[in-house]
Amino acid sequence: MSLEALQAGYRQLAAAAHARGLRITAGTIPPFEGALEGTPFAGHYSPAKDALRRQFNDWLRSAALFDAVVDFDAVLRDPERPQRMRPEYDSGDHLHPGDAGYRAMAEAIDVNLFLAKLRP
């Protein structure tokens, strides 16, 4: 996957939603270092994938394509090790949040985003 391919896909999603008069909210990609270790999917994480994730998130935060962006990366990342999810939010597989992580994600969403007027 390339940054350009991700950007193109997200541009298409935003354009399709706006063409139909819909608001679209995007979410950044959370960190996933150590994801799926000890499973048949071990090796899912790589420093190159993390670099792509960070580049994409930086672009997403500033792209102005979406009606809102929720920064799940900022919510879930470990401040001591930003390529990894905070331990208290991790389900244990280092990829998916647990209950506390999903609660933190939900609390990061401003419900007023869904009440705002549509773009003209």
C-alpha cells in the first residue's frame, strides 16, 4: 500500500459522500506495534507500515476533505511509545482496542459533528 493509493481512496469516499449530500467523518489509524504476535498473523506490524500510518494520519488531519476528523491515533497511542497502543486501551492483541479503548474512542467523538449543517 502506498500513501498515494490511500489518499486516492479517501478522496473518492469523501467525494461520493458529498455528492450525495452526506457529511463524512474520518478517523486516524491507531498505532499497532506488536500486533498479532504469537498468532498466524505475526509480522503484521513493521516500521515501514508504521511510517505509512503516521504519514497518512498527518495528511488526514490536514486534508480538509472531510467534515470532521477524529484523531483515534492521539487518543489511543502510548505517549512513551507512540507506535504502540496504550496498555490500558489494548485488547491484548496490540491491534484492537479493548472496552476502555473503545470507550475512549467514543468519548473523543463530538456528537455535535452529527448535528452540524451539511456543506453547501
